[in-house]
Amino acid sequence: MAMAALRRESRRFVPFVSSPNPINAFRSTIAPTEEQVGLGVRSISTQVVRNRMKSVKNIQKITKAMKMVAASKLRAIQVRAENSRGLWQPFTALLGDTPSVNVKKNVIVTISSDKGLCGGINSTSVKISRALHKLNSGPDTECKYVILGEKGKAQLIRDSKKDIELIMTELQKNFLNYTQVSVVADDILKNVEFDALRIVFNKFASVVSFLPTTATVLSPEIVERESEAGGKIGDLDSYEIEGGETKSEVLQNLAEFQFSCVMFNAVLENACSEQGARMSAMDSSSRNAGDMLDRLTLTYNRTRQASITTELIEIISGASALEG
């Protein structure tokens, strides 16, 4: 509803933007040009300024309403995002987070939003995803994309269509919970072959800031290889396995559960960052609309005063002519 109203109000500005030089076209609506003065046009009509003031007021109402909606959603998601951080931290302590590991098949999971008007969080995620793709691509390595969200899809599909393995949208259409995200994670694990999954998302820091983050989840085979090679993952050999399961089966279960937990936290963190960025963007838009409204009010008062002065001069001139 708000987006439709915003587009409807923006149509009032189309004639000005359609000019070859939009800045000059905008100025021509505020002050008369030399050609208009030569033709006897003294000033712009007060009705035109009133229409523009009405449009700006309507847009300001919409942006303020969208800011309040974003603030309400932010409060609901923020607590859940902070609580979800405790899910994947034990896996980081056990399996580590090794972004520098060398593997042949890399899959970059780019998490973005389905809607716009939220600042540059989607552009940041796409920029980092492209940098990771360039870094992990080579003659002996393969790098693919898995995209979550319409905005990430719209940007990456332009130049990396052949590298996109899977696209999922409208993830936030329903209430985000672990069950929903685990189904998405299971679809990725079943349909994509990988040695390392690199999840790119925006970690929520505050309403006005977010931190671009990359989390790495290794496949069970790579975890076992790194465990045998030593290092931090080598500590896995010090644990005893109970229940009759082999080490490979335990690693398989751990990798699947780790990926679903990391995905759940990443989706919530990105949703929280999205609402914070949208809240900040709508606040800036409301302030800009207020500044524009002040300028238009000043122009309207000047135009109105000029028309009154012109009428008085014409009346006085006519009366003087009759007396003379």
C-alpha cells in the first residue's frame, strides 16, 4: 500500500524528470526563464506550487509511516537475532571458521532482501559476493552462487547468470523460524555440490550501522581432511564417539546442523539490518521532504506576494491614467 502510494505521488514529478536536462526543468518551475520573461510571464502560478507542496506532504506522510513500520519490525526481530547467535557459536568453537581453506568447489550463499528502500545493504552483500567469487575462481577451482532474495538476484543475474546454481525468493513473506530456514538449508544441501559454503550476510550492529560478514561451512569430507592435517580442526580426534556411529556419519550430521544454524542466524541478522537500514533511509527521506517543503513554502509566499504587488501596480497605474 505504501509503495503504491509513493509511486502514485511520484508521478506528479514525471514531466519535470522527462526533460533532457532535469535540473533546468525543475528550476524553470520555480523561477521564470529569460524566454518566459520576454513573453511577459512574470512568475510561476501559485496553483503549480500548491500542487507540488501537496505531493511532497503526501510523500512525507508515506515515509514517516514506513519508518514507524520498520521500527516496529526491527524491535520484533532484534531480540530473536541476538538470541540466535548462541546457536552457531559452539560449532565455531568445535569446527572453527576457516575462510582461507583451499577447496575445489566453492558455493557463495548471498543473502539479500526482497524489497528495496533500505539503503546499501544489498549492494554491500553483492559486492562482497563478487569479490569472493573472483578470489576463489581459477583454472582448477569452481565457484557458484546461491541467492536468497530478489535484490541480490536482480544484481547478480546481470553478469553472473551462468554461475548461479539456485535462487530462492520471498523468504521473509512468512514469519521467520528455524523450521522454515532449515527447509531452505536442506534444499541447498540436496541440490548443490560443494566443498565449502560461504554465507554472505549483514550482521546487525545498530540502527545506523551493520557489519558485512562471511561465515564458512565446510563439507564433511573437507572437515575430515583438515582434521587429519592437524590445526584447530585436529582437536576433533580427542573426542569419543558414542552410539556406534562412525566419524564420517558424525561429521555429516554436524555439517548439516551447523549449516542450518548459521543460515538461521544469517537470515535473522540480515532481516534485522534491513529494517534498521530502511528505518534510517525513511528518516532521511522525511527530513529531505521537510526541507523541500520549506523551500516550496518560501517560493509560494514570494510568488503570491509578487502577484499581489503586480495587481496593485496595475490598479494604481490605471487610476493614474484615468486621472491624467
